[in-house]
Amino acid sequence: MMVQRAKTLSISIGCPPAQVCEFVNNPANLPQWAKGLCKSARPAGDHWLLDTPSGELFLRFVPPNPFGVLDHFVGAPGGEVYVPMRVIANGEGSELLFTLFQSPTLPDAAFAADEKLVAQDLLSLKALLEAAR
């Protein structure tokens, strides 16, 4: 397998890492901040079903952990995409890192559009969490 193009987006959030992790690790919260990904999320066994602009997708996170690892998998029957995500301490706040990979079949323009949507979602997450402080 060839190495894919990757882009890591980072955003500083004025909330402790544990608070950011707890909120982000709950897929029920996705529609509040990840509007580029989904309009709704509902549990379905060991994963969640998302109502997205591309149709229904599933989502599953790695198990909760004390290390700020929020890696998750998004997909449909027949395939899934691995999405690494981390929350690390940044002073009294947090730094959230989200990595996108460009598959060999994804055009550059579509990758750029995905990056823009994720950046908007991360800004929404920051605003939502900081407003709740």
C-alpha cells in the first residue's frame, strides 16, 4: 500500500482535556458540532448510525481511555475510513488534533473540501465547549 497524503488539523480549546474528551467521545453530541458530518446520530449495538449528506454511515470510537485518543472509524457496509484524533494538554486547556487521509481515488478538490468542512466543525466544537465554561 502506498503512503497516502495526510493533513493534520489542530485547534486550541480553552477547556481541560478530560472535558473535551468526554464531550467528543459521545457520538450523541456530534450533530451539535460536526454538521459537516451528520444531522443526527443514534446508537446501534456497538456502533452509532449517522444521518449524513452521503446517506447513512456507521461510526465507532476506540474504547474510552485516559490518553486522549479519540480515534474512530466511519463507514458503510463494505468499507470504513480510519480517522485518528487526539486531545492533548495545552496549558490549562487542550489541543485537539484531527488527521485526514486522502485515499488514492479521492480527487484533490474533494480532499480540500473535506478539510474545509472539518476545520469548520472544529471551530464549532471550540465555540460550543468554551461557551459552556
